[in-house]
Amino acid sequence: LTSQLITAEGPLTRSVADCALATNVMARASALDPQQVPMPPIGQAAVPRRVGLVFGSSLGAPAPQTDRALRRAADALRATGVQVVEIELPHFAHAHEIWLRLVFHAIEHHFIDAIRAGEDAALLTKVSTALEILPTTRAEDVPDLWVTRLQIMRAWSEMFEDVPVVLLPVSYRHGLTVDADQGDGASLSRLFADQSPFLATALMGMPGVSVPTGLAQDGVPTGVQLIARWWDGARLLATGAVIEAAMPRSPVVSPRT
């Protein structure tokens, strides 16, 4: 149930326009998905008059490079007449906690054998450490967690009545290394908190897009995240296009470097 409800599929593209194109292809109806919803293609939409801006939370604050990226993105929106207002995401830390508990309960009870059989030592290390540091979630706890998720979704839905699109970090950490999840319990706990901007939002099941904002002074790419109400992908991408147009075009950076 967890993997079905909070797993999201989306394209990796080099422009917002390509993202819209690829999303429309991926969203076509398929009999393989019994829960499919008939959706018109994502078309053109107006940028909302108000956008919410989130810097940090009780779980952390963005790195200086990320903070600057957020401010540049907010300035790009203001330059087109958008009112950008700083907000807090309702029950954000609680949403993050629920994500961790539901996901690792599912891993422990449904996927751990497959992970062990896959012989991915790094993945097994991460999962084993996470299961050691996270509180035990019993099977009887899971329905209550799903109920709480729905209550938080309602609070976010009310938030989108005021700010149809929200601008926030993708991660509080800048320049994440490939082995960042291979440390001890304290290190992994900090990593989860730093990644909460896209883990907690994944729990809510809403559309989101990450928009590049150029290179930081250290040469590492930066970006920002936009989220919107369910099924509001057109307005989300229109807002992302405004930010994209105002940012320097970054060269493609090879992961090998």
C-alpha cells in the first residue's frame, strides 16, 4: 500500500517545456493501472498571482547556496508581478516522520528479503542503519498513520487556496555526495532531515518540479522545488518556466566530475 500511494513517476529533462511534453506522454491511459484517472493533456496555464515561499523548518535550514537560489527564484517571480509571501508548510515535521515510518515499515515487512537478495551493499547498509534508529512501527499503527496523512493533506489543500504554488528547497544540503547515506545513525538521521523537503512532500502525493538555478560558486548545480495542488501540473510548470527563463543556462555537469 505504501509503495503504491506515495511512489511518483516523472521525467528528467533539460527544460520545463520538455518536462511538460514527457509528462503528457507518461500520463496517457493504460489498462495496466487499475487506478488510472482520465486526464486532459497538460497545456498552457497562467502563473498564479500569489506564490508561497518556504526557507526552512524545525528540521533544518537551507545551506547558503540553496538560500541564494531560493531568493533568486523568488525575485524572478516578483519581476513578473507575482506576490511572493513567506509561509510555513502545515505539520511539515509530522509529515516527514510519517513518511519515514510508513516507508521503512514497508521495507522491513515486504522488501527486506529482496534487498538482501539484490546484494547491494550500500542499500543494505542504509536500510539496516535506518531500521536501527527509527522508532518501531507496528502493523496496527499503520492505519492511524494513513488517517493522519489525510488530515495533513487537508491542511495543505487549504493552504493551496491562498498560495496555489509553493517555492521551497529540494534539499537543505548543498552538494550531496553519493555516499552520504553510508554513515552512522546520527549521520543518516541528519541526512533524512536535510532531505525532508522532498520526502515529506512525496507523502502528500502532489505534483512537484525541480528547476535548475545555475551553478554555485563551488561549481555545483543548484535548484529549487515547486509544488502545487493535486492535478494542477499546468500552473506548476508555468511557474517553473518563469524561474527557468530568468536563470543562467548551466552546462551539463557529468556526475563523474
